[in-house]
Amino acid sequence: MMKRIFYSVIFSLLSFHAMAQLKIMGKVSDAKDNTSLPGVSIQVKGTKIATSADASGNYAIEVKGENDILIFSYTGYTTQEIKVGSRKTINIQLVESSSGLEEVVVIGYGTAKKSDLTGAVVTVKGEQLMDKPVANVSQALQGKVAGVEVSINSTAPGAAAKVRIRGIGSINSNIDPLYVIDGVVGVDPNTINPLDVASLEVLKDASSTAIYGSRGANGVIMITTKRGKKGEATVSYENNMNVSELYRHLRTLNSAEFVKVYNESFANGQKFDQAGGVWAPPKALNHANFPLLFDTNDKPIYDTNWEKETYKPAFSQNHQLNIQGGGEKSVYSLSLGYLDQNGLAPTSAFKRYSVKMTMDNDVKDWLKVGGNINLIRSAQRLVTDGNGSLNVPRAVTEEVPIVPVKYPDGTWAGNFDIDGLEGAPNPVHIANERYTINNTLQALGNVYAVLHLTKDLDFKTDFGYNLAGLKNNFYSSLNLPHLSQDQGGVANINAYMNYYWQTENYLTWNKQINDRQKLTALLGVSFQRTGYERVRSETQSFIDDIFQWHYQQAGSVRTANESQDDKSSLASFYGRLTYNIDEKYLFTATGRYDGSSRFGKNNKYAFFPSVGAAWRVSQEDFLKDSKTISNLKIRASYGTAGNQEIGQGRSLPQIQTNTVVLNGAAQSTLLPSYIGNSDLKWERSVQVDGGLEMGMFNDRINLTFDYYNRVTKDLLLQTPIPWSAGEVTANVYKNVGSVRNSGVELSLNTVNVKNEDFEWSTTFLFSANKNKVLKLNNGNADIFPGPNFLGDNFVIRVGEPIGSFYGMTRLGTYSDSESAEAAKHNLKPGDRKYIYNPDGSNYYSVIGQAYPKWTGNFSSNFRYKSWDFAFDIRFVQGVNTAANFKHSVEDRQTLSNSLATVLNAWTPTNQNTHISQVRNYRFAQDSHFDTWWVEDGSFIRGQNFMLGYSLPQTAISKLHLSRLRIYASVQNLFIITKYTGYDPEVDTFNSGYGANTAFSQNLDFFSNPRPRVWNFGLQASF
């Protein structure tokens, strides 16, 4: 008996030991393409035993017995639970989550499950964001989120796009969204390498943006960059190479047509000369006067196509190397990036070098520390400057075709070679000898510590920084007539040192009250400081171009020597409370109390609260088992956010220096510059949002719908003051007026087909926004904000939207039978015909809208075995674009070349036209900003078409690769539009990031053409 007991104990112990040592091995891969999934978490259910898959997706874990259950989880994929059973090898394929309800979303000062959100928050993953080759984040965001309108107005290499969230709610302050990069607030996102982005969240409503209080009125975009992962180190490399080409053309007169129109214009001079004089060119266009340009038969020797000579195909390349890895306690990442982008315009280019490092370390069970640093060095060479000046795109259109780029002896040719023409250098000449190099050296990052004070309570302290040195070097050659020849060359340097730091300190309490209720509370304090220093110097009159800005003292005339510095501070106290009942009823309350140095002593502080609620209807018993509706959530929010982006010192009286001559000598003086306003305070946006989120058929169909109504009150408005006040600046910032933005947003994602060999999914986005000015200053008088081109181009008027074009209405041209009517306005048949007021004065009205009534985006993705194909089409409708360039190239003959449209100008046999009879510019009819220039700017654009192939594992395993994909794509494949310029999406007056550019959108005064881009890329991981 004792012997039996002894053996039983021994066998039991052996059995227990064997169970404890049972080892399970396997591989985790993507169900879609069978690629390895490194970093997948594998845990034994109900225990702390866990591991993660290595770089090749392999794992090994010890379990206690056959009844144990393994949990496989990975962000963006559906979690799976597998019973061990008798198997020792378990290979698993994870399926991407269609709805992503369990996906963790980054919100202000924390994260939350997507299913728990009460606000309008949209996530875009890094791989979705970078599906086409672009230089910066703002361009990549176009067409990705409903309600976010992204306008790529400039095609200069490295140029940023404009991003507007739910319309425009401000007039004289910044209207860009607030960007938060890895927790650092207020960073220009276009400086970072977009290939470093892991995910991007767009916070659109008050429930989500109020946590940023005084800076959240224009929406918030949160960018999270790639960090380390547990497991063996993984290395990934991405490369793309592309060629840009001109594909839309702006046809101008060829040589024969130019000579014909030129001669006719002088011949028609007698008709429009009140004295009836006979007019001839200063010098006839013939061989006798211009032997280098005309042959002995008086025919032009050259027929130069300036588009072809200027806009050449441009090659660009982008390389990114990323390393991620780590152990149980520490994870790290390192990325290296290089971008070399070249533009269609000669010598235009942008280069960027980036290095990013991150480290996160669980020092103790109660302490986690980490940080990141992002170093960026970039140089942008711009060859187009000064809207309205004789720059490259203007010269492309205005340069006459009868001159070459260079004469046979190598000297530059140009309009200046012909008497009487507007003497611009040719565009190739300008691009080579007039340019700006914008140099940036930036350090961006943060360090943090998280203390786990109790099981439920964490404290995080964070120090973020953004240091940027900018140096802009400009030179214009002493050989450029009418640009810098008279000055003997011009060189200037603008140097800036910008700094920003913040410290965030907050407590987060996550409390599971009971099985039904969860509570999360956040309480924090923030301090921020922003500042910059600027110096500028300019020199003219060089003896040779060799010195340029490298050696300014070589110029004999010093024309500028300036310096300036500025700083501002923000102190904030914030809190958020979220309450979850049964995963069905969700509540959020947020508040932030901000104090800013930018506002008056009577209004330094303001409070910005919000509340939000959501009902997950699909969690109710009557829907829980529905085979049709897999997810249904109704949410609503109400709250306020602010806008303080007006620069420092607007509440304070200011003085400025000047120089006068006293007793024959220069004497410095002080002048009253700005009157100040001690009552100045924040703009305040009050927003209501209602949303519906629905998933159907196991989330094969996902629909999100939002309605919003946002009223911005206490507008930061530059109100005029009498010149008799004696101030240099004849306006003062006041809180005056209000604007409403209301609209709807729709996002529809469908998985149409999904099986082992074939997948097909589609996404449709739709946004419609209605903007209306509700109130302005006393009496609601119209405001004309500029920019002005031959008069006011925009008007701000109560009852009308921001961005309303303002001008005259062109009816056509006067016919011979209307000579008496034309004479009433001192005009003649062949002149342009307008609507006039009863008293004969010019009649002005709202003649168009610079912002669309609705936008949409349709994309579709296909996969067949190892092949993938995707396309993306953008719709912008109900918008106008002003072709201001028509003034210079339709209304000004005998000064420069013209558009080919002047061949349809008024003649005795062609009187049904909108283009006036050609004539010597001395007798040109006054140009007006009018309905002929303001065209239909709606368009449908083929944004991106991409075909890719992923090599199978069997083919790449010998190369020790876990993934290898090659692809080809084309951007801007086609555009369907009635607009006659290069592109209807344009802003040549102000296209930069970080300024209120509401009143320059869709103004086109000689834009760079948008290229078609052919791209080839490679993605590899090992």
C-alpha cells in the first residue's frame, strides 16, 4: 500500500512537471497576405505568462496544460483565443479588424478605445497616410478625413498645404488646426518626415478639442510617430523614386500669332485715341530692326515654347530606414530619412535629412521613463517669389515667343531686347539667377516619466521642446533687367531662432467601480513658452555675382540692418472625466482654464468647457445578437474652444522707430504705432455635434455621419480707427462679430468581397459646409480684407460666407449697334460691357465663392493573391477660382505675350465675345476684377492610382526578408474641370503654413503648374 502511494505521488509530480514544461511554438501571420506579424502579443489567459512574436512572427511560450487558452492580440487586428489541446505547434493568422472598435485612439493627454469615444475623432494609420509620395504631412492628409479640407495650392518643392477643419471661423487670426506631435503642442507638422508617422488623429468637435482650450477652435490634429516594439529587432526600408511632368498647358500666342496681334493692336490705336492719332510700334518687328530675331523675309527666326523650355521633367527620390526592437523592460527605435525633391521649374528643389530616436524603459514596476528626439535638416530652393512681380510663372506666360532662351553667343535673351515691351528676363534666366534658399535646422522631442502611484492612479510629467534655427538666403543677380540690375544685384539674409518648451503634469485615475461601471479622471497643469529672435541684413550694388549672400560686405550699398525678438506664455489647468456604464452609456466632461500673455490685463484668463455623451445601442439586449447591425452608436457633444493666434502684444500700446533729417543729419525718432486694447480676449467657438456610427454585417459596412453647428463669437477683428488718432497702424484688434459654420460629414467604408485570394473594399467621404457671417462691427459695415488686385477681390458681409469674391459683372463687349450705350461710359464698340449703377458708377456685388459647397473622395482597394491595386478620386464642387492672370495676358497687348484666347477678341466680324478688341496698351480699357475672371473652379481629380506586388515568403526567405513589396503609382492622373488656368486649386498670394490665408484662396495670379507624378517604390522588412 505504501509503495502504491509512493508511486502515485511520484507520477503526479512528474505529470505536474511535464505540464509546467509544455512548450508551444508557432508563427503569427497576416490572414490577408500571409506576411509575418512581428510584435504580436501572446498571453496565457488568466495568467501573467506572456510573450511576443519576433521579427519573423515566430513565438514560443510555456503553458501548464492542454486546457490552457492562448490569447493573440495585435493593434488593428481582431483578437483571437485558441485552446492549446494536444498540439505543440500552433500557427495563427490574424484578421484585420474592420471596425477597429477595440483600437486604441490617441486623444489629448491620453488614449481611449475607439468604442468609448463620445467625440468626433478620426484615425488615419501611417501606411494609409503615406500611400503616395509627398514631402509633408499636410499634403498626405488630402482626401483622408471627411470634414478636413486640404488644399495643395503650391507645387513648389517642400511647400505645405492648407488644412481647414469644418470651415473657417475667423477673420484676422490664424485658422490652421492645432498640431500636437508626440505630445508637443503647436509644432509645424510639415517639418517632420511623414514616413515617421505611426498614426494621425483628427479631433473635430468640442468634446475632443476642448482639452486644448484656447488653441482648439480650429480643430486639433494629433500625430504619433513610430516607437520601439518588444521582440527581436526589425528593420524596414522604404524607397520611392518618381518623375514629375507637365500635363496641362496654358496656350499662349506663337511667333506668327504674336506678330499679327502686335501689329493689329497698334493699327487699332487710332480708333481708341480720342485725338485719332496714327500709332505704330516703336520699332517695326522686322529684319532691319531686329536682325537676330527675324530673317531677311521678316519672318521670326525663333518660335520659343516657354512652357517647354522652363518646365522640365523632374526626378525625385525618398529613402527611409527604420529599426525597432526591445526586450521586456526597454524598447527602442531609430529612423533615418532622406528626401531629394525637384520641381518642374529649373533649379527649384527641396532636400531633407532626418534622424529620429526613441527610448521607453520600465525602470521599476512603479516607474516608466522615456523620450524621443527628432533632428531635421532641410533646404528649400525657391525660384518663384513676389506675387505680381516678374517671377518665373509670370514670365512663362508673358515672355514673347520670338526671342530664344539664349542667343548663339551665349547671352540671355528676353522681352527687354524689344523696344516698348515690358522688359522681363526670360523665366529660365530668372530661375538660374534669382532664388531664395530656406535653411532649417530643427530639434523636436520630449522626455517623460510615468509613476504608477497605485493600481488605479498614474502621474505623468512631460517636458517637450521644439528648437528651430531658420536662415533664409536671397540673391538676385546684377544681370536681371527690371528686377535687380538697376540695384547692381541684391542679397539679403533673414535669420530666425525659434524656441518652444512646455511642461505637462497630470494625474490619471482609472477606476473599475464594479462590473458595470468604469471611471477615468484626468487632472493636470501645463506651462508653455514660445519665443523667437530675428535679424535681417540686405546689401546691394555688387561688382560680381560670385559673392551673393555668402559675402554681403562685397556690396557697396547697405539697405537694411534689422533685429527683433518676441515671446509669449500660456499657463493652463485642465481636467477630464469619462464615465462608462455597461459599455453602453458613455459620458465625457472636459474643461480647461487658460491664461495667456497675449491678451489684455482685464481678460488674461478664460475657461473652455465641454460635455459629450454616447449610447452604444448595439450593446443593448435587443440588438446584441443581431446579424445585421454589428455596431450602432449615437453620440452628441456641446462645448467651447478658443483661438489666441494673433501674435504677441496686440493688447498693448506700441511705438516704432523712424528716421528724419534734422539740421542736415539723420536723427532717430519714435512714433506712436499701435493704440492697444486692454480688454482684448479670446475668440470663442461654441459647437454642437451630433453623430451616428454604424457597422453592419459583422462590420463589413461601416458608416459614420456627423452634423455640426459651430458659432465663433468675439472675433479677433482688426477694426479701423481714424488716421487723426496719430497711429502708424490705423486699426486696433477688438472682439467684434460672429461667424457660423454648419454642415454634415459622411464616411462610408465597405468590405465588398473578402476571401483567401481576393479582397475588395471601398471608402466614400462626403463633406458639406455652410459658412455665414452673422455679425460685424457697429452697423455691420462691409469689410474689405484684401488682398487687392485692381480693386477689392473679397468682401466680408453679413449674411454672406467668408471667401466671397467681390467685383463687377461683365456682360460681354459692346457691338457696333450699342455705340450710343457705350458712349455713356466713355467707351466704344469693342470695349468690355459691364453692369452699372443707375447713376453710371461701377456696380459691384458678390460674384463667387472661394470655398466649396461640398467635397468628396472615393477610393477603392483590391487584392488578388499577391497583387494589390488602389485608386483615389477627389471631388470638389460649388467653388470658384479667380484667374487674375487674365489681366496681364488678355488685356495688355503690346507689352508682352498674350493668351491664345485673344484670337477670339472683338473684331467687326466677331462681336459676340467677352474679350475686348486688341489695341495699343496706351489706350487699354481699365481692367476690373469681374465675372469673366471668376470661373467655375469645381473639379474631379484622379489623385492616386497604385499597383503593387508582394513577393511570396518562399521567394524572399532565402534573402532573410519577412516582406518585400514593389509598386508603381501615378498621382494627378487626370482632372476634369472647366477652369482655364493650370489648376483650380491654387493660392498665389499666400500659400504658407501658419497664417490666416482665408482671403487668398483660389486667387490665381500666375501659378506654378501642378505636375503629374510617376512613381516607383519598394518596401522591405527583415
